[in-house]
Amino acid sequence: MTAIETQVQYSSYMTTTTEEYMTQQDDWDRDLLLDPAWEKQQRKTFTAWCNSHLRKAGTQIENIEEDFRNGLKLMLLLEVISGERLPKPDKGKMRFHKIANVNKALDYISSKGVKLVSIGAEEIVDGNVKMTLGMIWTIILRFAIQDISVEETSAKEGLLLWCQRKTAPYRNVNVQNFHISWKDGLALCALIHRHRPDLIDYSKLRKDDPTGNLNTAFEVAEKYLDIPKMLDADDIVNTPKPDEKAIMTYVSCFYHAFAGAEQAETAANRICKVLAVNQENEKLMEEYEKLASELLEWIRRTIPWLENRTAEQTMHAMQQKLEDFRDYRRVHKPPKVQEKCQLEINFNTLQTKLRLSNRPAFMPSEGKMVSDIANAWKGLEQVEKGYEEWLLTEIRRLERLDHLAEKFKQKSTLHESWTTGKVELLSQKDYESASLMEIRAMMRKHEAFESDLAAHQDRVEQIAAIAQELNELDFYDAATINARCQAICDQWDNLGTLTQKRRESLERVEKLWETIDQLYLEFAKRAAPFNNWMDGAMEDLQDMFIVHSIEEIQSLITAHDQFKATLPEADKERLAIMGIHNEILKIAQTYGIKVVGENPYTVLSHQDISNKWEAVKQLVPMRDQTLQEEVARQQSNERLRRQFGAQANIIGPWIQTKMEEISHVSIDIAGSLEEQMSNLKTYEQNIINYKSNIDKLEGDHQLSQESLIFDNKHTNYTMEHVRVGWEQLLTTIARTINEVENQILTRDAKGISQEQLNEFRASFNHFDRVSFDMESLVSSLNKQSYATLSTNSKNKHCIFLYLQKRNGMMDPDDFRACLISMGYDLGEVEFARIMTLVDPNNTGVVTFQAFIDFMTRETAETDTAEQVMASFKILASDKSYITVEELRRELPPEQAEYCISRMTKYIGGDAPPGALDYISFSSALYGESDL
């Protein structure tokens, strides 16, 4: 105990004693008035107590109120019990001589810090029994009881606690006070047996024989322990409530008689304390191993799921995979983030406790280090990012495939519809039996067909191109697409061959025919391309499209407007074609020609042209409506982009600001650690309360993904940026709180003042000079595209690194400079030794916690292996081994069994069977040997 602690404890004793004297003096007055039997017990007890000390000077008293009246024996009593010389007494026998002697005794008592209340020399000289007994009780309190203290309790409480601990293992003994708890005599016998089991056979004592138990204790104490008989067994048994002062006086004699045994109890307490720390650390190690194993197992099970890149065949199935991934992000992963953070906190706390208790650092099982878990977590996040990118890419691919497949189906259906009957038509040999007019008609009709065939060449090429793209994009039903495409191409080649053969046949017989109806021919020639134009227009008006922005849909609207601008010219062409038909009817009517059948040169009629024209005019407003609906959808998407961007542009800077504020709090030396902890707890609660904004942003992000929005020009923050920043913010606040808690733990355990901590932090902060410049960071990152930034996980982490203006650690050169500035004279060898203490893992940096541990380690008082060995040696009565019986007698059951189960057998010829080696056990507690 230090000098300061001794002074504080002594002051506390003085205050307590003074108050106790005043309180017990009032109790004394009340007790004597209430129960005369107590006065009898006190006379006998106090007389015996005084004689136990006076006999050392060769004298004694017979009557307590008479023999102290002249003050001579009173002064002698004080000299014997204090070991100090009092002033020389007056030798006269006059009253004033007696008063002077008594006053000398009372002055000496007052000089020891005792306030005498209502006790004067005249009352003692006059033989006042009440005052004399009160004075003796005051002397007993000061010189026999005051110095008794167990675990910083008051004298009375300390004596009671001592009795309770010594008698706790004994049956039928329950010491709660200094009166009725002692009536049956078992408590006194238990005290004697605890320290001298050879004097009393406790197993033969009976609770129903209190008188016998008390007399046994009185006789044994007087005969073997030199404690005089101060009490009467019959008085104690027959009194409902024995006198507390008499009992305390007598019991205090046992305390002083067995004071030597207290050394063993202190040693046992030290061992219990060390073992309790060791058991708690072992429990923390087991919890760390269990939590680390579970987290690593979860990562091991999750990574194969994220690495699975088996694509689904339908958009619905892929969207279900995306929904499963969102559930993983929202539901399954956040608890594991908390577990990882808690695991790091538990590991840091355990290492701090091990350092504070002078134990070796905890080394987890292979593969379960914090760095191993961090590497596994990093691998999980890399796979997770790749999985999300693959999902989005697959969804885009399937969307494109669905669009192409539908487009292929539509164009193929149109083409197959057009080719229906063409092979049969070209295979006919009707020209062999046709008339001249019919032959001419067949020739012109065939020319029109060739024109139509040429116009359809582009459509066949488009069908082939779409089929090729579907194959390149790995369409799941590519076999069906290829088969249909091949059939169309084969049929097209066949049509070309048949067309060429029929033309050659018609040209061969054309010379045989002379007359051609020019009007029919002209109608056919003009109607065919116009009809093809209308087919193309109808196909374009019904064509499917996919866009992702306002600009893209606007370009389609512009093209549509341009198409509508051509309608007047097309209408003129239609009127011209219809004019040819009208001209044919006019000539027929004029010259009386009867028109029978259809135009021999084309399958088209004026009604076909009119019907298709009406169809085109109906499709135009339908196309207008479709485009406007797409405009509305793109405008809705734009609103979603703006809404997400507005929130992200608020949340991103907020996270950055909180990171800066937490960094400022963690390096602030203006306030105490408790104030820093309070500020950090406030920040933590604010961050937790802010979670609803993150959830809302997640909702907007989900709406954007459901609307197939994959870019946003209104913000530089992606959802992944915000997630990474949020997770880093949660981790930073948790780690910072844990660091401050460890600093408080270190401060309290090492006895460091707040000023010392502030001085340490100021020195550390002065040399902790690493910082990040946001402008430089943004300048370097702006050279990359937004898409690259959003998909590169390293960049996303870099965006938040600039928040840490100090990185909370020093490199070895800065650490050396810091030590030199604080007055350390460092050589290379000494500095290398210090670095092994502050950086045992060779990370190349010194953290603030390691800096604090180093600054306090060499000045703090900690338990050592040698102290524990010395404590065991006391319990073993200076033997080099200890027995099971001694451990179970001196230690609580739990700690005793702990030692028995872990101590090795003692190897030596002088030991009895079953002796245990406490020396190797003590060394093992501090990592100096193996158990």
C-alpha cells in the first residue's frame, strides 16, 4: 500500500472512529438504563480485558470503578497496550492529584484521535461506574478494535466480516451480529477450530449444549491461546440479548491472537483474484473461438452460392435470383456485419485485459485470427460484388434476348405469310396453254413478282441477322430459332431458283405474244412498290423498341414525325395509282370493253391499296400513343433518378461529416475519456436514428432497379458507395467506442490521471501526421468513368478514406521521434525491444492503444508469477509443494478445484503422495511454462 493510500485509510479510520465513539456512547447510556444485566457482563469482561494487559506489568485490578480512581493503573494500562510512555504521574493522594493523573490518561486518549463525549476526570475519580465503563470501552475501541479492517470496512464491520469468513464452512454457525449469534458457543469454537483444529473436536459439539460449548471455548482460549476468561457462560445463555460490547471485546482478542493467520488469508485472496482473472480470460477466449468459427462457417457456406454463375433461361427466374440477393443484403448480411464488428471488439477487449493482468497475448486457433476473418470477409465482398454485376448483366442480356426473339418471330411470321403459295405459283406451267393476252399478263405479273421478291431480300437478311445475334447471346431456345431461320433461307433460295426458271420460260414464249395493256402494266409497276412501301410502313409502325432515356425516345419521336411528313407525298402516289385504275374503267366504258377478272399483271387491286392505306392511317395515331406512353415512362424514370440523386447527395456528405466528427472526437484532448465516451455514444445513437434514411434510399434504389434504370447523371453516389460508407461508419464508431473503453480500462487499472492521458494523446497526435486530401483524391478518380468507379470496390473504399484526417497510428520513425521528445535515450537494441512490445505482430505501425500500454506498463503495479508463488508458499507453510487438503481448506471451493485440476504432481522425495507443484502452475499462469 502506498503512503498516500495509507494516509487516506487512516483519515477514514479516524473519522469513522470518532463518529462510532459518539454513536456508541449514546448507545452506552441507553443500554445501561435499559438492561442492568449488560452492566454486569461489561464489568466482568472489561475487568478481565484490563487484567490481560496489566499482568504484563505485574499488577491487576479487582474493582473496575475503584482501582482506576487515582489514575495510576489507568496510565499504566495505556502504556502497556500502546507501548508508549505517558507523562510522569503525580505521587500525591489528594483529590486534585488523582484528577491530574486521570486527565493525563484522558489527554493521551484524545491525542490518538478519540473524541471523549461526556467523560471527565471528576466522574472517574468519584467512581462513576457508567463513565468508567464508557472510558474503558473507548480504550478497547481505540486500541483493540479500531485497527481491524477487512476489505476497507469499518472496525466493527471488519471484525464481523472476519468472523463470518472464518466460520462460513462450519455447520450451525451463522454470524450476523455480536450478540445472539454467539449464544450457543459454536461460533467461538469454530473460530478456535479454524485456526487450531488440534485444540477442539468440532464434530462432537452439539447446538443444544450452549453452556458446554461456551465453557469449552473459554477454557481452551485461556489455556492455549492466553486469552483470559472475560464472559460467564450462564450470563450469556440466560440473557435474551447478550451485551454487544462485551462480545466484541472478547472476540477481538481472538482476532489479535490469530493475526498471524491473516497473512495466509491475504495470500489466498491474491490467488483467488489471479485465478478469477484467468478463468474470465479463458471464457472470453472460448467465446471468441466459437463466434469466429460460426462467422467463418457462414462465409464458407455463402461464397459458393455467390460464386454460382449458372444463368436462368427466363427473365422471371433471373429477377427471382436478384430478389434473393436483395434479401441476402437486407436480412442475412447485416447481422453478420454486426457479428464481425463485435468479434473485433471482443478480441481487442480480451487483449487489453490480458495486458492489464500481465498475461501473454491471446493467439486464436489457426485460421481464426482477426486478419484471417478480415481476409475471408474481403473475399466474400469481392464475390458478392461480382455476383451482383453478373445478375444485372444477365438481366440485360435476357431482356435483349426476349426483345430479339419476339422481333424474330414477328418478322418470320410476316415473311412466311408472304411466301405462302409462292412456290406453287412459280411452279405452274399455265403459260403453255395461255392466250396471247394471258401470256403478256403472266410476263408482267412475273416482273412485278420479281420486284416484290427483291424488296423482301432485306427482310430475309434482317431475319438471318437477328438469328445470328440470338446465337451470340446464347439464347436458350437457339435450336428452334436456327431451324426456323434455316427453313426460311432454304425456301428463299428455292424461290430465287424457281423465279429465274419461270422468267426464262416466259421470255422464251414472250415473242409469241404481242399486245400488252399498258395501263395494267403501269398500275402493276406503281402499285407494287407503293404496296411494298405500305408494308414497310406498317411493319415500322408496329415495330417493337427498347429505350433507356428521354433522348432515345425523343429520337424515335423525331423519326416518326419525319415519317408523318412523307404521308402527303404518299397520298399523291396513292391517288395517282387509283387514277390509273379509274383510267382503265374509263377506257373500258368509252370503247365498250368488258373488263373480266382482275389485273393480269399483279395480284394487287385498287381495293388492296385502299385497305392498306386505311390501315396505315390507323396505325399512325396508335404509334403516336405508344411513343407518348414511353415518354411518360421515361419521365417517371427520370423522376426516380432525380429522387435517388437528391437523397444520395444528402446522405453521402452526411456520412463523410460524421466520419470527420468521430475522428475529431477520438483525437480531442480537451475533455475527459468519459466525456469522449458520452460524445461517441451520442454520435452512435444519431447514426442509429439515421438508419431510416438509408432504408428509404434502399427503397428508391430498388424501384430504380425494378424500372431497369442502370445509370444516374444526377449524382456521383451509387447505392454501393452509400452501403460501403454506412458500413464503415458503423464499424468506425464501434471501434472508436471500444478504443475509448480500453483507454478507460487502462487508465483505471494503471492509475493514470486524466492529465497524463491528455499529455500522451497530445504527443501521439503531434506525430500522427498522415492525412488525405479530398481534392487530390477526386482529381485522381475523375480520370475514370462513372461506370468504372461504381464497379471497382477499391475505388469505393478510397472515396471514404479521406475522411480520416489522422489515421490513429505512427510508423516506427515517428514513434522513435515521439519517444525522444519525451526524454527517452534510445539505442538501436533498446528501440527494437520496445517495438516488439508495441508491435508484436510486425505490422509496421504503432496504435494509440499500444502507445498507452507502453507508457503505463513499466510504472504500474501488477501481479507477477513470483508474487503468486510466494502466496502459495504461505498457504503451504513454506513447503515447496502443497496438498489437496491445504488448497481446499484455504481457498473457496471453485478456485480450489480449479488449482487441483491443473496443477501437476510434485516430483521430489520429501513429498507425501498426491502433493502438487504450485511453482510450475504459477509460472504457467503468466506464460512462463506449460501446464
